[in-house]
Amino acid sequence: MENPCETVVDSGALREMPEPKGLPVLGTIVDLIISGGAAKLHLYNDKRHAELGPIYRERIGSVKAVFINSPDEFRRVFRLEGPKPIHFLPEAWTLYNEIRKCKRGLFFMDGDEWLYFRRIANKLLLRPKSEEFMSRPCQNAADSLASRWEIYSENGKLIPELEAQLYQWSIEVMLATLMGRNKWEEYGPNIMRKSENLAKNLHRIFEYSATLSLIPAKLAMRIKLPIWKKFVGSIDEVMEIVRILVPEIIRLDGDGLTKMILDEGVQGEDLVRIVADLILAAGDTTAYSMQWALFLLASHPDVQERLYESIKSLDQDEIPKDPFLKGVIKESLRLYPTAPFLTRFLPEDNIIGGYRVAKGELLLLSLYSSGRNDANFPEANEFRPERWIRTSTGEYKGVINPHATLPFALGARSCVGRKLAEYQISLTLAKIVKTFRMDCTNKDSVEMILHLVPVPSEPIQLLLTKRSWP
Ligand code: HEM
């Protein structure tokens, strides 16, 4: 029988959804600005949940949304999202695509077009055996990062420009995966040289779009705000680099992911935009996730030692399956979710948590807030990888509701690069922890701020000491 809760409901007996008081057009934007602006949206939202409950509606500037931090309602949203889920695209990004007449990859597609390309991407990136073509690029990038860092461990210097180095590392994995082993070894250094400015500009795009999220992008463009010009300039540069790189990777005809996509019948402009957006989607997400994991490990020497003991004698194939290492990655993405708000528009009117939600209304799933709630994770602000170890009955030891953290989202539109990201982060963390002991000299002053993705409020100062092998 059909579950009545899953269908459109028009009963008048529903409760009124809580909503903070705001100004007519601006909504509560002044409150947000007083609380620290877009950079502190995660904290502002967490406070709102504490005040108004797990579901509330709020208009902040030009964006009106329903915010949800209940794990049960998260799952309900993903059940109701339909076969071709629709997520929110920042206005500044869609406006850029419009003015430059730029056709983009998976993240920007919808409907049948999205489904067609998404099925191909799933088949290649999420099948059980995809690790086979991912393992070599991930291990190579892990080894080369550790060997570049040896010099700093020898002379006792902090790792310089950690953020930029991790961007390079994540772009290296993606490009090597796309090119394939046979061509990467020969042409890799040349391709990396050409991608040098990619990391810098990618980082800027995210910073500028965070500021732009508070202003209607069309207005920013019309009045030629400097931030709009900077935003457009940095995307132009990124697109120019990928437009040169991707055809070159295709021409080299290696045995990597690009060739596999081509063999699925994706050609010409479609191949270029799919591959280009894989590079862009992989860049900052993996770099920042890795940076937070290193920060947490360096700030918790006891956890670092436990991780070392857990993985020190494992082979490359065994490392990604190690339960403690998996716990480290889950904990770090729980505390610092790369996408602190997941977004969906439901295809029908529905009831979420006892409140009516209209078809097409923007839903924001507050992952930061649910991930740091003691009701879901006891001592939620603490970094405790062991909470993810399973007991003999199969439950997680220290987790009340595992669905309260969904760093890669859930369902048909969840992250297509999840396997690659997890593989790459596991192998690199293992390599670094096997080779060095880490310390963070500014661990007490680093805070999380949002530039769309969570970034540290100041550069993380990582100090390495080489381990002496037995
Ligand atoms: C730790 C690293 C990563 C995290 C936390 C992450 C997280 C996410 C999240 C939350 C989404 C949005 C899903 C939604 O709207 O529901 C997403 C989408 C996406 N991710 Fe990732 N991602 C990571 C790494 C990667 C990598 C390495 C790639 C490339 C291989 C990638 C490619 C994509 C693409 C193409 C989409 C759009 C999918 C679609 O709309 O169908 N991601 N990711």
C-alpha cells in the first residue's frame, strides 16, 4: 500500500513552519551580517536550529529556503527527490554560463541530459572495480607529496603554502586518472606545468562566489561590482586552462578515464565539458577535505599514533579498507563537511517533518549543524575516529545516527567522485602518517569559515618530523 506520508498532502491541519522575523525584501540578511556574514553561515544556521527546531524557513537576502537538520528528514528528502533530482546552482555561476554561452558538465545539467551522462559516469567511477584504474594515480600522488615534504622535515621548516600544495596534489590525481598510466608517466610533468594557475584561480572562484552569494548576481553584474569582475575573470582563466588541457589529454589517447568515457560514445564538445567539470569538481573538494584531515591528525597526536599502528604494516590494497583510517576520514568530513549545505528542490508538494513544503521550494540540508549535534554523535565537537568502529552486533560504537553526516550526499545525485576521493585521501593520509609525525603549531587559533566550502581562517602551520624506521 502507498505510504500516505509519501504523497502530496493538502490537509489544512498542518503546523505553521517556524520563521524568524525579517525585513520585507531583505529578510534577515542584517542578522547574518551582524553574526559574521556568509563566512559564518554554518554557525548562524546552527543557532537558528537551536532556536527554531529541526526545520524552519528563512529569507536571507535574495534566497528563501527551508533549512533541515534532522537525519530522518534528510532521508525522506532523498526518497522524495525523484529520478532526476534537482539541486541549487549558485546564481553567479549560472549567470556566468549564460553570458559566456558556456555548456557545462554534470553538476550543471538537469533532466534527461543529466541522466544520460550520469549513468555513464556511474558505470565508470562507481562500479566495484573502479579502484583498478584509480589506485596507481592515487599512490603516485601520495608518494610524490611525501617525497616533496621530506626536505621540510629535515630542516624543521613549516610546510609552505600547504593549501596550494594540496590543490596541486588533487589536480595531479584527477589529471593522471584521466590520462592513464601509459601517457601520464611521459607527459605528466608537462601537463602539470600547464595546470599551474588552475589551483590558484579555482580557489579564488570559491572565495568570490561566497561573497557574491549575498548579492543578486544580476545586480552585481549590472552595476559592475569589482567582486563580479574578479569572479568572471577567475572563471575565465580556469575555463581557458581546461579548454587547452582537455583536448590535449584527449589527443594523447592514453588508457585512462578519458578514453573510457570516449568508448562510451561521448565525443566532441560533450567530452570536453564532462572532463573539464570533473577536474573542477575534484579540485577544491578533495584538497580541503585533505587539509582538514591533516589538521585534525596533527592536532591529535594520540589519534595519529593509533592510525600509524593500524596501517603501518598494511599493503596498498588493504589501506583503504582499514576501519580506523575510514573512521578518521568520516570524522573529518563530519566536522568539516565540504558541502555544509546539501540542496534539493522536490518535484511535488510534500510534507517534511510535519510541515508543508511546496514543489520547487529550495531545501537546504544543514550538514554542519546535524554533524555537530550531540543527539547524533555523543561529544559531537570531538574528533573520535573510533566512534565509527563497528561492534560485534554491527552497530557503530559511538554514533547514534550515521545519516546525520552525509558528506557525499545520498541517492541518484550524490557525488560521482566519491570512490576516487576516498581512495586518494586514504592512500595519501596513510603515506604521510607512515613517513612523518605531524604537529600543528597554530591548532588553537584555526577556525572554520565558509568560502562556499569550509576553509581555515588562517593558513594551517604543519610541522613534520620524519619517523625512524625500525
Ligand atoms: C572529499 C571530496 C569530495 C566531496 C566531499 C564531494 C562532495 C560532493 C557533494 C556533496 C556533491 C553534491 C551532490 C548533490 O547535489 O547532492 C558532489 C557532486 C559532484 N561531485 Fe563530488 N565531492 C568530492 C570529490 C569529488 C571528486 C574527486 C570528483 C571527480 C571525480 C567529484 C565529482 C563530482 C561531480 C561531477 C558532482 C556532480 C554530480 C551530479 O550533479 O550528478 N567530486 N560532490
